[in-house]
Amino acid sequence: MTHYDRQAIAALATLILLQVIMLSALYAGIRPHPPIATPLFGIAPFLGASVSVALSAMIVQPLKTTFGRRLSVMAAVMALVSFGPQKYFDPQFPLIWPAVIFGQIAAILIFARVLNASRQTDETDQVATA
């Protein structure tokens, strides 16, 4: 396992833990916690799906295969629903800023590692066909 793989797995684990803690706060009624429902869907099922995608990405190796890279990007995008830049305008931002900042750092790291791995794979494929 390379250093980049470990970074991607650590970032996915960060997103998983942040989402599980927020979901636990929702169930326990501890403030601040995510809203019970958003206009388009229930937050608890969405967080469950988001955690599942991140775990799946870790299991299939986040940078080794196209499927793993796609799952990693999907996990990061799903996490940004909870921790994205829109949260800077949330009235609870002063209470949730650590989760927002670390969630964004983890998502950016995943995007960077996946992009780097995809470029390396493309270069390897081009050399192999030449």
C-alpha cells in the first residue's frame, strides 16, 4: 500500500467518522446536529448511504481501480452535502466549523489523490499502447 493510498483511506475514514458522529448526535438529540429532514430527503438515510459508499471505496481500494476511484469521488461529493462550502452560511456554523473544515480538507484530499491516480493510470495506458 502506497503513501497515497493511505492518505485516501485516512480521508475516507475521516468522512465516515464525521458523518457517524453527526448521525449519532441526531439520534441522541445533542446539539448541534443535522436537521432531521432536508427538503429533498431524510438526512439519516442519506448519511447511512454516504458512510456505506465511503466504506465500499476503502474495501475496493480507493486509488487502485476505476471503480474504487469513482466510489471515492462519490463518497467525497456525498460528504460535501453535510460539510460543503454552503455550511459557511449556516447559522450553526460557529458550532460546527471543525467538522466543516476537516470534512472539506478530507474531500479535497480525496479529489486530489483520485485525480493524481487517474493521471498516472492514463500515462501508463498510453505508454503500454505505444
